[in-house]
Amino acid sequence: METITLHIGRSVIVDGRQQDNLRPVQFEGELIGSRREFTDERGTRGVDQSLYRTADGRLIVYVENWSRWQGEPTTSKLVQVQPADLDAGGPYELLGRACGMARALSLDEALGEEAP
């Protein structure tokens, strides 16, 4: 395990200057995996999610909602999750899949899903 430092809070660029309201969080743990999702067609906004296992066994997701547009904030937070949150149907299923922690869908689950 290593010492991990993350920053939570809000950051925004206004008139070419960056204004940060970020606080460092430090813990012993390991990065399991991460994923990026773009939320616009140009790839200038998105969400990064990283999954960590702490030294005491907790699963933590670091969520960063980011924008490359001046005046739009980038926000970051930590969320403690359970394995079910990373599995099929969970709020962090795609992160769980990226980290090899989500099971395959059953045929009934897949047939009940709408096509993307």
C-alpha cells in the first residue's frame, strides 16, 4: 500500500486565473482502476472515476466532474461504496467493469435493457 493524496472540492478558471477551494485528503491504499466518460460530443466535459481500496479494506470512489471551459467548475468528491455498487445494476457498474469487479449480465437482464 502507498500513501495516496487526493483533492476534494471545487476549482474554476475565471478571467484566466484559477480559483481553488480544494482540500487534500490523504490515506494509505491502492488504486484498483479508473475510467473516463465524456459528457459532451467535443470531449470538453466529462467525469473521471477512480476506485481505491484503503489499508483498512474500504472501497472508495474518487469522482471528478470536469470541464475545460472557462467559468465552468471542476468538482471532486470521495464516495465510500460496497461491492454491490460496482456490480451489475449498481451506480458505479461501469467503473466496476473497468476494474474487473462486475459480473456478466444474465440473458434476462440483457434482454430487459434498452439499446444504447
